[in-house]
Amino acid sequence: MAAIGLFYGSSTSHTEYIAYDLRDMLNNQLGSEMVDIHNVGSISLEHMTDYDYLILGIPTWDIGQLQSDWDIAWADLEALDLSGRKVAIFGVGDQYGYPDTYQDAAGMLAEAVLECGGELVGYTSTEGHVFENSLFTEGNRFMGLALDEDSQPERTGERLNTWVPQIIAEFGIAEGVH
């Protein structure tokens, strides 16, 4: 089994594509197959407890709502004990279409992780994003990585390239592990 469990939910494939890009980038930087990837719509969230390190991906749907697969599994998530686990969250949202609820689902997920005893890592700056309100913010930073495939798809690669080494360091996993 790999050291990192990457769990995502996706309705339009944006979050899924990003999850697979993340897996490939992490495995490449770590020098081995360190990441197992799971669609939350087809696996029990209890499998999260099989990993010490988690990456969770969620899009904000409609006006600040959870993506349907995450919504269906939410009670299972809230029942987990994530104590001792480091968790990095990436959210996908539309800052111009929904500036008042930008990345809200990722914020709800971050709060649930904290309530389950998980430790959030991978905080990023809100700089470069234009929005009014978000449940995913703490001060002037996001509680993970915020991506906007609707309005800023050209920035996703740059943001991922910055975030991957950051979460590797914050997970405490050495690069080049074989």
C-alpha cells in the first residue's frame, strides 16, 4: 500500500483530472508509487484510515454546495477518526461565477477534517484570486489549494507545481524515496 491516499469527487471531470495530475507529480517527485487514488463515489471513506497522509479533492457545486459523491458519503466522513493524519485539501471552484461561495465545499471539507482530528497542511495564499467570501479561507490564505478551472485554468499547472513540493515537505516525506 502507498503512503498517501488521494480521494476525490468529481462531476465534470475537472477535479478528477487534477487528482490524476497530482498523483503523477507526487509519484514523480517522490521517485516511487507513493500515491493511491480513489474516487469517493466508488469506495468507502473508511479507507482513508489506511493512510497516514491524505489529499482530498472537492469541487464546489452550484451555490456553495458539496459535490454529489462527497454529499452522499458525508456522514461516513464525519464518523472517521483522522487523528494523527496530515491532510492536504484542494478545491475547484469558480471565483467569478460564484464570488460569494468560492471554494465553500473545500471549506466544509476542511472543517470536517479538523473535527475528525486531522491536521491540515498545504495552506496557500489567496493572492491571485478574486472573490467576496469563502469558507475555505483563514485570514488571507486558503486552508489548502484553491483552483479555478473556469476562470483561471492557465494558472493550475503553476499552482500545482508550487503546492506539490510544499505538501511533500509538510507531510515530512523525503523527495527521492525509492
